[in-house]
Amino acid sequence: MKGVVFRSKVDAWVAALIYLSAAMVVGVMVLTFIKGPLTLALVLAPVLLAGGFYPVWLLRSTYYVVDDAALYVRSGPFKHVVPIDEIRSIKETRDPLASPAFSMDRLRITYGGRRTILISPEDKRAFLEILEQRRGDH
């Protein structure tokens, strides 16, 4: 079967915080170019751009794919593969730990030995139905 893609749910306050911080970085860059020495602006620009837009990239690129064999989690440069037959439990949580999830409405997936991953699919019900169906096929 073909993989089914689920976008990450994004809490409004999380999106606002990320976009506000990116806007502040742009503001600091502009002020540095206007008021500061050019060498400082040229040194700071790549650092500020990376630091300001990295969270935006993560926000916009986080999604989950469920296929017959695995759950694939993508978030920016990060990739996680969770074999379906290794999933031991799936529990709802509001755990705030850093994870490829932009909502506090999360699922904790325990798999393998003691590995866990927190995700926040936008359509949690459909995600759980498909994942359970695929787990039943194993």
C-alpha cells in the first residue's frame, strides 16, 4: 500500500512565537546594517538568518508518513523511521519535550527497546486509524 501523509498540527501560539521571533531577527539584521559597522553586519547576517529561519523551516516541513512497513517522521533535516512491527504503545500526551511536533496535542509512540517519539498529527483520529490498521496487518 501507498504511504499516507499527515501534516503536523500547529498550535496558534507556537506559530505566532516562531514567526514573531523570525520577524525580530529580521529587525535586528536591518538595524545592524543601518547602525552598526558593516563588518559586524556581515558576520551576524548568516548567524541571525540561520537562527531566525531554522524554526520556520522546521515548522513548515514537519510531517509524518505511514506506509505498510513504517512510520516516517520528517522535520527539517531530521528523519526518524519507526518500524510498524516495533511499535509497542501509542498514548495521548501533552508532554512539552522537544520533538517533531508543533502542538501540545501529541501522541507518544513507544517502539523498539525503550525508544519514544512525540508527534502531533493534524488529523489524529485518521492517523490512529491508519496506524492501527497497518499494525494489525503485521
